Amino acid sequence: MNKIIVAVVVIFAILFSFGGSEIYKNDISNRLIIQGIGIDKEDDGGYTVTLQAINTSTYSASVQESGSEETVKIYKVHGDTVYTAIKSVVSFEGKIPLYSQNRVIVIGKATALGGIEGVIDFFARDAHNGPSVYVALAENRADEILEAKNSGEVIADSIDDTIEAAQYNTGIFKLELYELVNRYRDSEACFAMPVLSLEEAEGQKIVQIKETALFCNAKLKSTLNGDETSMLNFLCGRVYNGEFSYKTDENEKVAMSIVNCNVYRTVKILDGTPHYTVKIKLSTDVAEIYNGIEKSLDRQRLEELSQYAENYLKTESEKLLSKLYEGEVCDAPGYSRLIFQKYPSVYRDNEENLNALMAKSRYSVEVEVKIRRVGHEFVKTL
Amino acid sequence: MSKSKISTFQFFSMLFLTRLLTTFTYIPSYTKDIELSDLVVQAVLRYLICVVMMIPVYFLFKRNPDMNILDIVRNKWAKGGKILAVFYSAVLFYFTVTTVSRLDLFTGTIVFPETNVNYFLVFVILIGCYGAYLGIEALGRSAVLSVIPVTAALVFIIATLIGKIDFLNYTPVFYKGVLPVFKTALNAAGRTVELVMITLAIPVASGKKTKSFFIWIFLQALVTASLFFVEVGVMGNFTNTQLFPVHSLAALAKFSMFGRLDPIITGIWILCAFLKVSFLLYLQGDILHKEFENLSKKTILAGLGALSSVICLYIAGSVQRFTVVDNSLAKLIATALTATVIPAVMLVLNRRKKYE
């Protein structure tokens, strides 16, 4: 009996010690469970923060049956900083924001053009903000994205799922909070993130990933289309699955499904100029050959197909490298780090103007594509 | 020293867990003078320094295997033994306070940032006192029971993160020179209170002590270096923006239905903290009881618990106080004196006596 009493006392002591006299703060009914945060910079220098929160009242059975309430609530608040804006929600909602369930941070275009370093600190500093929260750019305003109504679906959830799909879709470049903060390691702070846009379809507004935004010095600089985004993923060694397609000289469209991809990046400095070599080794399956049903995949044709794929990837990725380093001057793939690793003294000498060094560098891409499977083709060939 | 005995496996399991707590709760300000990859280098270097610091202890205990440092001093100079006992207790008490304060900083920042965790802090000290009261055998058994799941969880977390490593995050080794790396490693070695624990408690362990010591050092270096290697590879510079980077790292570890693995780290953390606080208090209780026999162990532990609670509650009020108390130089001096200098002096005195 004594042991039971001691056990009960210990359990209460543990509970009390975790919450103390302020245990009410941790009561879920007193928390505003944030799912998505949108940040728009305003002309007055302050920020409008849009919070998408779970409407906890819909969890009651009667409300769910009546369907009278939305599953999410949207709050728009204004403040001098992101933190003060978010905290102001307490004054009219009476609940304390809880960010641990936050799925995405959407940054408005105006904020991005002015530079995002001012808005990121809060997210890196606050213990409840997970380091793996996705960061995305809104094509226009962030509030438009989070306010979109999509068959009652939680938009932040759907954005999270769409960005998460980057592991299966080479056309999406995902960026998590810790990766974004990490890119401040270099003086130029170059990175890329997905751009969200609103599309009208059957009377509903659907959030889509339209393109990829390029940032330099933490400011929005340019965008990449879907094909360029795929190449950026290849160059960064971030392709795990997904597909790519190309056209042969006979105007056949060929779609390849990626099984495995390894990327090796090296740099050599010759006569003061960095020479980069990127080797992409791909293992693929032939997924589809448009107009190719009447031709058999014999050995020669397989070699042709892989040759076409190699040429396509080489051409497109070199085109992107030229755009990034000669045109846009944005080290989104982070290649200046290779100089830092291999030639620290060269890096140190050029630390303040890395982009100039990257712009005068030479880049070459070598691609090796192996076709692993061809579907049911061998039935026909044999 | 207490006549209770535990096996070397139990003893070094306990040290493994207490040291793991220090590794998990390292704060980047300790390593601000070095580049990221040097974290891995200093993780190995610090344990090499620990081995060097333990050389006098090795030779001293080779000749006196059943005595701890205080017994050896007492044999030579009874009054000096008493003074040193108080000094050793003060050093252990200092480490107890900083351990609990760091746990408080972690809990108040990461686990319950909006809650007053003073009750939790006092509760940790209370159960630490209870653990110390149960004795070394109970702590040894708890350590063995804990070391297997803790190691498995650690390996699991590291394994799930390997795929996220980006090799561009690594920096050139010794980018800022060798000296800052050495200084960081030396400071880390100075925070290794386990060396003081060995100096005071190794006689309670039965078995092959030297071999176990080297296995412990090797595993500790391996775990620390692996953890830092993965941390730097995955998080890069984000590491330096986080108060407790290892916890942030665990938050990135995802596996199947487990959305985040940071609660595992939190659990390990609290378990290790319990063992460390208990063992530190046990050693203090044991030393002081021997010197002040009129005081019971219970009374001593209650007094230590009350005093450490008051001090920790005072420190908990401000992170500035914590930065003053958790001073690397003070810890280095305390550890070097108690684990290296005093044993070295005793070794010299013993040898001179033999020579005479």
C-alpha cells in the first residue's frame, strides 16, 4: 500500500514539475495550433502575418455533423516584426499560438524583394518552430495563398504535401528552414525555394508550385521554370526519384523514370580560374516512348536512347550553369563551397566577392545514363 | 571509499551515460572559435587529452588499487585528507549545479519554453538525491539497463540522418589554425567530470580497469565524433544558430510513422541527467560522510540537495548567471587539479618515499 501511495505522489510530482502553476499554458484548448504562416511586408515597414490555424471547435461531434464551421481559421495580424505580429493574435483570440505543428512558411514577393533575413531569425530562434518546416515564396502575396479555399482542405497541409513530393518529382526544389539558415554560411547567401501560385479551377483556387525562385544576398533575384528546376536538382545532387523527358532526332518523345542518381562535383584551379566538373550518373527505366510502339528496343536502340538522354541532360544542365553563374550570378547549387573545401586560401582571398569568382569559372558536365529496365518491351523484342 | 563494489562494465556504463549528457547538451558558444569540421577533430582530440590527463592516476592506482585519491592522501597527511575531501566535494558540487542548470536551460528553452520549470528542476535534484541514497550498486544496475536502449536509440537516430548529409557543409580542417582546435578540445576535456569520478571511485569497480577505461574512451570518442560528423553534414551552419544543436538534429530525424525523433533524445537526456546527478551526489555524500562521521548520509544528501536546489533556482532566473557559472576555464582548472595535478603530486611524493 505504501508503495502505491509513493508511486501516486511521484506521478503527481512529475506532472506538477512539468507544468507547475502555469500548466494551463500547455492545455491544448488554450493554444492556437498554427499550420501555416504567411509573411507580407507592407509599405509602412511592418509585416502582415497570416496565420492558418486548426479550428479546434470542429472537433466536437455536433459541429462536425452540422458542417457549420471550417476546419481551419485564418488570422491576419500586423506588427513591426513577425514576432510582434503573431503575438498580437492573443489579444483578440485569447489563445497562445503553438508553432510546433507549423508545416510551411510562405514569404510574400514584396518581402522577398526586400530581403528575407529580417523575418527568418524568429523561426530559427523559437524552440517550437521545427527545423524541417518548409519555406516557400508566394507568386504575389502570402496571404492570398493561405486564404485560398480548396474544398475544405487545409491549404498548409496541401502545400506541405506538394513540396514533400519533391522526392518523387525533379521539377520541385524543396527548401527546409534549416537549409535556408545554413545558406547564410557564405557572404552571398544564395539559395532557391519553390514559388507558390494560385490557379482557378472549377470555381476553386488551387495552390500550385509554379517555378523556383533564386535568391542572392537573401533577396529575390530571378526564377527558374520546371525544366530548369530539374536541372538544378541534378546539379545539387538532390535527385532521388522522378522522371525527365526528351525528344529524339526523329521527334519521338521519350520519358525516363529515375531509379538512382549520383552526382560528383569537383573543382580544379588552373591559371587562377576554377574549372568545375560535374559528373551525373543515372540509372533509369524507360517509362514511355511516344510514337515508339512500333520499334523494338534492341541493343543499338537502347544505346541511342541513353545517348540522347546524356546529351539532353548535359546540354540543359550546362545551359543552367551558364544562366546561374554568367547570367544571374547566383550560387544556388553552392559550388563555391568546393573552392572553400579544396582551396581555402583562394576562398579566403575572394570571400567578399564570391560571385565574381564563380562568374569567371568554367563548368563542364559529364552524364552517364544506364537503362535498367524497359517495361514489357522484351516480350516484343524476343 | 565505500566498500560497495560494482563491475567495471557497470561503472563505465555509468560514465558513458553521464558523458553522453555533456555531449548532447553542448552549446555552440563552447566551440565558436573553430570551423564546423573541426568539431569532429576536437571530438577525438579531447579524449586523447583525457588519456594524457589520466596518466598520473594510472600509475598511482597501479600501486594502490584499492584506494582512491583521498585514501592515498589521508595515508600520508590526515588533515590534508580532510581539506582535500572538502575540496573534491566542492568540485563535484560545482559540476552538479552546472549539470542541473544546463538541464534547466534545456527544459526551459526546448521542452517547455513558456512554462516555469523550477518545480522540474527541484524534482530532478530530489530524485538525484534518492538515487544517491540507493547507492552505487543501484546506480550501476540502472546504468547497465539504460546503456543498451540509449545506445540503440543513438545509433538509430544517426542512421536515419546519414542520407541527409550534404558534403558541401564540411569545412577545411584547421581552417582557423590548429591552436583554436586544441583550445576547444582542452576546454572540452576540462568539462569531463568523469575523470574526477574515476579518480575518486575507480576502486569500487572490480575487473580489468585499464582495458575498460580505454574501451570507454574509444567508444566515447567514436560516438561524439560520429554525432558531430552527422550534425555538421546535415545541418551545416544551422548548427551554430541553435542553443542545443543535437536536439535540433534529432528533430530532423524522421523514420516511417515517427514524424520526429527528438522526443527520444529528450528522454535519453533526462535519463542521463538523473544518473549523472545521482552519481555526483553519491560521491559527495560518500566523501563527506567519511570525513564527518557524525553526520548521516541521509542528512548530508538532504543538505546537498537543498543547497544545490537553492543555487540552481537562483541560476535558473537568468541565462546570464548560467554563462557566468558554466565557465570553461573554471571547469578546466577544477578538473585538472582534481584529476591530474593532485594525483601527480601524490605520485611524486610516494615515489620519493620509496626512494628514501
